[in-house]
Amino acid sequence: MIIDCHGHYTTAPKALLAYRDAQIAGLKDPSWRPARAALAIGDDQIRASIEGAQLKLQRERGTDLTIFSPRAAGMGHHIGDATVSQYWSEICNDLIHRVCTLYPRNFVGVCQLPQSPGVDPRNCIPELERCVKELGFIGLNLNPDPSGGYWKEPPLTDRWWYPVYEKMVELDVPAMIHVSHSCNPAVHFTGAHYINGDTTAFMQLIAGDLFKDFPALKFIIPHGGGAAPYHWGRYRGLAQMLKKPLLGEHLLKNVYFDTCVYHQPGIDLLTKVVPADNILFASEMVGAVTGVDPETGFNYDDTKRYIEAAALSAADRTKIFEMNAFKVFPRLKAALDRR
Amino acid sequence: MIIDCHGHYTTAPKALLAYRDAQIAGLKDPSWRPARAALAIGDDQIRASIEGAQLKLQRERGTDLTIFSPRAAGMGHHIGDATVSQYWSEICNDLIHRVCTLYPRNFVGVCQLPQSPGVDPRNCIPELERCVKELGFIGLNLNPDPSGGYWKEPPLTDRWWYPVYEKMVELDVPAMIHVSHSCNPAVHFTGAHYINGDTTAFMQLIAGDLFKDFPALKFIIPHGGGAAPYHWGRYRGLAQMLKKPLLGEHLLKNVYFDTCVYHQPGIDLLTKVVPADNILFASEMVGAVTGVDPETGFNYDDTKRYIEAAALSAADRTKIFEMNAFKVFPRLKAALDRR
């Protein structure tokens, strides 16, 4: 079984974007109050949006299951206030649930949270509980920078975030640390903010001692860990200068990297530097980079090929493709058993 | 000859820091006006600060020449106003000049600029001219984020920066794109802001067409290019999605990466992915990561060892160690001839 731990619903029907556009347009009117969406999207529309995209690619590439969440750039936590974010998150998560219900063999849900800049993340707990307990989701995406490229929130190691972590441990769900769109004109979203978000989060974790307080907490750092594996020596050295334990002890019982690195040398580095126990297969499809690599003739984000070509033992490859996902997402097995 | 293109004067005498402390303390007093420093630092103090550090490491590691600039984190462009930045830059650059004068065989100067958040970078031109024409410097460090971790300046491809580029082309000097300290508590300076700065700048260059306007402009992106080489497939794919030429055509006639990557697998990736014509040897010593790697028994930042061990032809290794520096810093040869 090949489990892609990082897929987004980037192809959602236009009615979803129309609702969001209405939300954003409303922000300009001081008398406007956000309303919950009456989502008029039929199952056929959902099927059409998935069949020719994520499902087609699963079949073509030979992957089995995608751990599926709302479009990351679409989370837009910097837009509006916490209520706007709440209604938008509900509708996005509900739609993921419908995809997972229509295609229970192909998708398992992960939620976005109704984060809002400067708002106590406690506000996210009801939606997290709803998604896990009622919708059967197995994880969440946590945005370390709801300001959208200005980094105004405290580091992930700050007690500010602890209520979310307490709930995560209670529910036994991991978080992918994933920023959303950048509204900073200096910082391109998929080309800089995403990768910087990963790198920044990893360094926050090095500088803190979060997992002393939460030994059961699990984070996935996407996009191959940002810059971390390429600069592994730098990070080992910085941990040493900060008098932290070796990275294996300090972080690697709790932190995992996905394989959204879109060329063979990058995957070769990742699998050489990071233990196979800490790598989860992912492609981010349909995602940030959708073209065909002229050097290989295959899609950049067809990451399964790179893992297959990497110098890995069969056992390590199985960990990356399948076993680690069950370890990091403890609710995955029950979710699959239910289908 | 082995030329290290990225060294900072991180060991400057305490009198320099005392002047800076006085500057910063003065900012709190509304009646205070910044004063130029009367720098009471003797040659012996400079010698003492260099002999046991950069010079000792040059000798131990077998490198010949360091292209030397003020401490990057110390630039602190976010502190005070443009006048504060001006006086601080002058004193820092003067001190680099004194090091280069005392050790003409070992150091050649690169300047910091008196940048200040939101201030037209035209204000940097007199100091740049002074450093190149009067002090014999061969390059500059350009901070793409003088706000110190909040990214409030336009991208490097914006016309905002063009006056600096025009002067660079006229003087025939390259810029290392190097951020300074982060004053953002979410963003660690050497562990996140530096690397993110490199990645952000690289993506700004992909998204723009700067080198159409400035075909002779040259940039060095330090720290091995941030995350760029590790995510080379992502960047090739993003350039393609943005309808830009292949990276070789689009950027690699103008953009170079240094080798400040502190482990063998990282250097192996860099030298595999980026053409040897675009890589300049550097160690950033005495810099971000000062410890000994317990896995090798050598300093993390002893990057010469990694280049020597990388799968490179002798010709490519010579390019990286020496020849590319003469190409990217056209004033280097004359500077060496003068000594």
C-alpha cells in the first residue's frame, strides 16, 4: 500500500471559491456579518473535480491513498477575523469530508483550523474536535504564521500554542506544519513562504524544548523539511551551540518530513540524511508544481519515482511508503477499517 | 590559491560594540543625535582579534584569502534611522579596511551598506562609492530585508533597488544578498532568517526579469543558496509555470552560490545540481556554526574538506576554489596586484 500523506483539494468546485469571494467582498462593508455557507455543490461536481485530477493521478502513478486536506494557500488565515476563518474552515473541512465519503478507499481527511492572527488558538479546538470525532479526520494542518508572511505569532514552542497541543495529544492526531498564502509581496507563496515556513518551524523546534512537555506530540514538516536536510550540518551544529541534545534525541522522536522534493538529487539527500523512520511519502498533488520536467519526461511532483530510485533498502522503502503513516497517524488504521 | 568569498569580522574589538551600544542607547533619548565614532582601536587590538581567529583558521585549513565584510548580524539595518545606519556602516567598513591594510595578503574588503527600512536605497550609493574607490573594496553585502525579519521592502526585482544596481554595474562589483539579524522572535537569525533570506531572494529573481535590465549584474546567494539547490526541481518547475526561461538561461549567468553548507551530503547535492561555474568556495568563518562535528571530528564550517571530497573534476574544483572568484569579483585581481 502506498500512502501519500500530503494532498490538497486544489481542484474544488467553483462554488467554494464563490463563497470565499463573497466573504472577502463582504469585509469591505462595515455592516456585513459573515454567514455560514449554504453549499450548493452536488456530488457529481465533487466527483468531476476529483476524477480527472487527484484520482486520475493516483491511478496513473500507482498510489493508493491520499491523506487529504483543504488547499493550503486557500486557508488564508490572515483574511478577516476569527469568525470569517471559522465559517471558511467549516465549509472547507466539510467538503473534504464529502470527498472522503465518496471515495473512502482513496482519501482520508485532515482539517484546516480556524486560526486568525493574534487570536488565542484555543478558538480552533471545537473545529478540531468536530473534524476528528464527527468527520473521522486523522490529523490537522497547523499554520505557524497566520499573518501570511509577516511572522507575527510566537514560535511553535511558546505556551501560546499549548492548548492545541493538549487537544492533539488527547485526540492522538499529528499536525502538518503548513503555512498558507503569503500576502507579503516580497515572499512568493509556493516558492518561498512554504519552504521558509518549514525551515523556520524546524529551527523553532531546535531552539525550544517542546517535546519535553509533549513527548507524544507529532509534527510533520512538509516539502521535505524545507531547507533542513540540505543544511543538516548547520542544524546539528546550531543544536550543539544551543546546548541541545543531538537531533535524533531532541526532535526525531516527534518530527517527520515528507517527500515533496521534486527531483532525484533532493530525495537522495533527504533519504541519506534523515532516518527512514522519519520520512513519509508525499507528493502534494495536485499542488505547487504541476508541470512535466523536461529532464525526465515525468511530472515534477511524481515523487514515487524518486523514492523508487533512491538507494533505500526494501524495508526502508516500505516504511516511507506505508508503515510510517500508520505510526504518525494513529487513527489511520481505524479510519481504513471503517470504510 | 584558495579564496574564501564569505568571511565576516565577527571577532571585532569590544570598542566597536561599545560604540554600537552607545548608538542604540541614544535612540531612547529624543534629544539625541547620532555622532560619527572616534574609533579608539589600536592596530594591536585588530591584530589580536584576527590572529587567533580568522587568520589562524586560514593557516590551519590551508586557505589563502578571505573576501571579508563586517559581521552580517551586526549590520542591524532595522535599528535607528538612515543616519544611524550611515555612521555605523562607515565605522564597520573602515575597520574592514584596516584589517585588509594590516593583512593585505589575507583579506580583501566587501562593505555593508547604510540601508534603513523604507528608505530609498539611493542613500547607499555614496558609501558604496567610498568603499570601492577609496578603500579598494571589491563588493558589497545587500540586505533584501532591512526590516530584520518582517520583509517590508519590495522584491529585489523592483525598480526600488535599481539605483544600487546601476552603481554596481558602473563600479563592476557584485553583491552578496545577505540579511542581517532577525528582530522577529519567530525567526531565528542564523537558523532561519539567513536561510530564508537566500531562498526568498532566489524566488524573487525567478519571478522577475531583473537580468534583462541588468545583464552585467552579479549576485552571490550565500549559505549554499538557502533551500534552492535542495528544491532545484521545484524551482525549475516554478520557473516553467511562470513562463520563464530555463534557470540556466534565466539566472545562472548572473547568480552564484557559495559553499557555506556544513556537511558532506549537502555539498555533494550542491555540486551535483548547480554547475561548477556558479559555485564559489566559502566557509563563513568565523561565523554561524563554530563547533566541531562529532561525526567527523572537524569543524562544521571547515567546508574545504567537503569540496575536496566531492565528486568534482580537478578543473571544476579549481573553478570553485579560485577562478570563479576572479570572474564574479572583477576588481579582485587589481586588488591583489596592488598589495
